Amino acid sequence: MSAAVTDTPHIEAQVALSCRECLHLSWIALKNSRIFLTILIVLMVLMRVQTLATSGPEDPAPPFWIDLVSWTFLIAILTPLSALFMWHRSRVFAPMRYRFDADGLEIRSANSELKQRWAAILRIRRRDGFLLLYLGKQHAHVIPCCVLPDRDGEATLLRLARQGGVPRIDA
């Protein structure tokens, strides 16, 4: 190997998401989903209008807080179910080994291998201790910041991404 190849900065990280991390990611996805929140509000309004339209003097509509409790309960069920699904899927491929260098990222698991150039990544976003590397609008690789080798690991990764041509970095 030449000296230039060995001196190239790179970062390696091994990711095996815990159930707690999946729950945290599920909550992040839910609270940042404009579509979900829009659908939730529209459904709440439609249900309230329907309830008021069908209620009469002998059968008054239930108070609005009952709707809020119902929707809160729904969210309280959806978030852990989503996290459980995410955790189960991550177990299939765990541990994921990431290698970031000037060319892009290389991902290896027990049964797959992928090389991705930086230019194919639409954006990188930092959220609550995670780096999300988006390959599409709804698909991202999740890297917990705690698995990066040192405090400068995140800065090095972001620098490599900028130099590689990632168009949007929100960190």
C-alpha cells in the first residue's frame, strides 16, 4: 500500500441499535413527520365534526378532552410498536459496520455489503445524538454519535461528506 492510501482519513463505526435507541428514533420520526401531524389534526377535526353532527339534546357530544386522550393513547401505542419493528429489523443485519472515507461510505453486515458514494447521499442531519444519512426522502442510515471513535469523529465525517459532495448537511 502506498503512503497516500494509508494516510487517507477514515472513520469506522459499528452500529447495533438498542431497543431504547429505536424507541428514541421512533419518537424523533413521529414528531418530525409533518404528514403524520397533518393527518392527525384533520382526523381529529373530522371526528369532532361528525360527533357534533350526530349528537342531539338527549345524547350530547363527549367533551373535546376525550378526543385528545384517545389520540394520545394512539400515539403512545404507535411509537413503541414502530420502535419494536425497527429494533427487530435492525437485529437481522446487526452489527452494521460502517467505514467512512473520501470516496463515501462502506457498509458491511453479516449478510450484505454496500459501497455508497457521497454524491448519492441527499443530506445528513443531526438529531438528538444521531446522524441520519438520507439516501431518499424516507430512507436514512442511522449512526448514533456515541459509536463514532472520538469527539472529532463526527467533525471528520461531516468534513468528508462536504468534500465528497453531499448537497445538504444540517448539523
